[in-house]
Amino acid sequence: MFSLAALIPIIAPDWPPIPNLPSAPFSGIAIDSRQVQPGNLFIAFPGENSDGHNYVANAFAQGAQAALIQRPLDQPFPTLNLHAPPPANLPANLTNLCLLVPNTLTTLQQLATSWRTQFDLPVVGITGSVGKTSTKELVASVLAQNFNILKTPGNYNNEIGLPLTLLGLNQTHQWAVFEMGMYARGEIERLCQIAGPQIGVITNVGPVHLERLGSIEAIAAAKQELVEALPPSGTAILNYDEPLVMSMAPHTPANIFTYGLNPQADLWADNIETMGLDGLRFHLHYQNETIPLHVPLLGRHSVHTALRAAAVGLVAGLSWPQIIAGLQNNEDQLRLVVIPGPRDSLLIDDTYNASPASAIAALNLLNDINGRHIAVLGDMLELGSAEEESHRRVGRRARDVAHILVAVGSRGRIIGEEALNVGMPPANVHFATDPAAATAILEKIIRSQDIILIKGSLGARLERIVANLSRMV
């Protein structure tokens, strides 16, 4: 991590050296004053609902060494305007020092880019419409069999989270694995400029963020920015089963490595056997080798997750025993969580987010588990013109899989209506306006040994249903 003495020349390279600045590295970076630790650099981001500039005093009270700000403060903290000529006289007291810049986000990214140049290590970038986080976790598990790695924590996959993660890079790390999300064109390109990936993994292209980008082709073009940014010595790992992903191949200077269920792919799988909550069995094929696997991944769609992680392992030069150990020894690669429910039922909590593909994959998993199936399905957001048909497609699959369907929210209602349209008995379809109403319905209908899938976009707040039902156990 930078020290204050090292940080200022990066932001203000034309300034002369400033004597007596602390040369000890910051202990970390905080963007929430409640999480400040002594010696941190606090970064204040503007915002309509919560402006970080209002909490600079709190950050200093918590022990922050300095604060990065983009507007003057009312409090009389010593301040250096780093995008103005250096002052004739520095403040006598540099305690609780504020560094004023035009844009704190841009400066954070500038610092992360500079920090990245100090390390010569391979970086894996992962993007796609569905499966980024599970792929990141499994890739990290595989690489960790032979390397010390830095990986994106949680969902720190955006223009703030990735630079913050990158600034945690140190001399002990041998590989870095970064998830890259996006809402608009140019965002992944910017993340690549900061992180400098050599390996790019594309999971798939779907209608997530269609509302913002307007077309599937525009989404593909935004994801393609990752492979466009790779160096000629790098590798683009592409999903052979997705035509929109394979169309990216001519647009990268890097080597191409393909994966999928087609024998034409470089790495492919067959003989897939889903075993419900006991995981998956399948065969991996690479060159002239066939590797039988049993992995603790849930749902047939997770075969592609395993293929991506194995592909990165092969590109990294790992042995098959190391790759297999990484695929089998990963405790947290899935956001999906299985927990006890009321009356000896089982809850499948898949409430982090939802798209048509992931909702159908979750229903397919539900279908693999013995028991009475209850599907609690809520709104899928940011689908644009594909919104209605996407919800109807999920409704049709729910009719095939679920014994009981609880449709939550205004968009979730479309799922329930379509299930009725294609023949699900009306007595088995329930409509709820919100998570509280859905909980009340479930309280009445859950029986022993029921398997209850709860799935919706983060904005649908279906995790409240999980919390409510968990309290009844």
C-alpha cells in the first residue's frame, strides 16, 4: 500500500517533494467511515443519499491518517489542493490531512493503476452475464493449489471495488483473479486498463442489463472489451457453446482456448450426471486425456463453471491432480446456499440475483432433488424489452418442475400467470405482492421434507423470505 509521501507524487507529479510527510504505508483504504481502521486512507465519494464528504470528521475520529476529497469541507482540516500549483507555505500541522482532487473515483483508479505496475504477476479477468462470481471462486480455488492469489472479495467487481481490491496486492501474491461487472459500454475496458489481465474468461452473454444497453449484441460488445484488452501473449477462454461468445474470437490479439459440451472445444465435458445436493459427475476431455470427476457443484449448469476453472488451471500450467483438487476443495464458490427450513423442509437460498438463465438453472437443480418442490420466484430486473418473455419462459419451466409456485412481485406475477397458461393447476399457484405476503403463504403450505427454492433479483429482496422462514426453524 502507498504511503502518504509516495501517494502525492502520483496525483500531483509536478509538485516538488514535500518534507516530513509520513513514509509508513497506509494500513488500508476505507470508503465507509464506520469501517475506518487506524492509519487508513479514507476516500469520500459524493452521493445523493450518502455523501462521504459528510463523514470525513468521523473517519478522522476513527483514526484515518488522511482523506481524499473532491470538494472543500466546512471543517477546518488542513487541505492540499493537488490539482493546483503547490502552495507557498504548507500547513504547519499535517494531522487529519485532506487531499483535494477533481474526482475521487478517478483518483482511486489512478492509484490502483500505478500500484499494479509495481507487480509482475498474471491476472485473470472474468466477465459474462451469468456465473461470474461462481467462476471467480472456482478459478481461485484451482489456482490456490499452487499459488498465493488475490481475488475479488464478494461482489467488488465494479469501478470502485476492483481498484480497492487491486490496492491489496502485495509481494506475496503470485496470481490475481478479478471479476469484472459492467452496466455500460467502456466500463470493462476501463477495468482492464487498471488491472492489466493476461487471461480473460467469458462465461456467456444474456439479457442482463438489456434495459441499459438496448440489445444482446450491445451486451456482447461490452463483454468483448475484456478479450480486446488482452496482450498477444495472453489467452482468451471462450464458451464454445455460446455463438455470441465465440464471435469474439476474431477481436482479440490473444490466443484462444475454448471450453464447452461440444467435442470441438479444446476442453469439453460429457457423461454428465446430476446428483442433486450431492453434486455432479462428468468426464472432462482434453487432448488425448479423459478425466472422470465427481465435484460438489450444484446443477448441470455448474459443469461450465468447472470447465472454466479447469481451463484457467491448464493455461497456468497446473497438473490434473492440482486442478481436480481445486475443483473438489472449494467451500464458497456458490452464492446459492442450502439451509434447514420450517417443519424439516429444506431452503435453497438463491436470492443474490436472477436472470432468465440462472432462474431456469435453479429450477433444473430443484428438479434434481427428491421431494415436493416449492418454487418461490420473484422479479428479474433490468431485462428491458425481453422482460415479459423472459418471465414467461421461467413460468413455463416452473410448471414442469414445481409442485407449488409462489410468484412474488409485479414481474413475478408474469411467471405465475404463464405457469397457469401452460396448465399448472390454479390451486398450486399463489401470488404475493411482497416478501412478507409470500412468507405468510409459505407458513401455511410448507410440509415436512419440502424442497423450497427462493430465487429473484437482489432488488426483489427475497432474502427477507429466507430470513423469515429461518426464524421458524
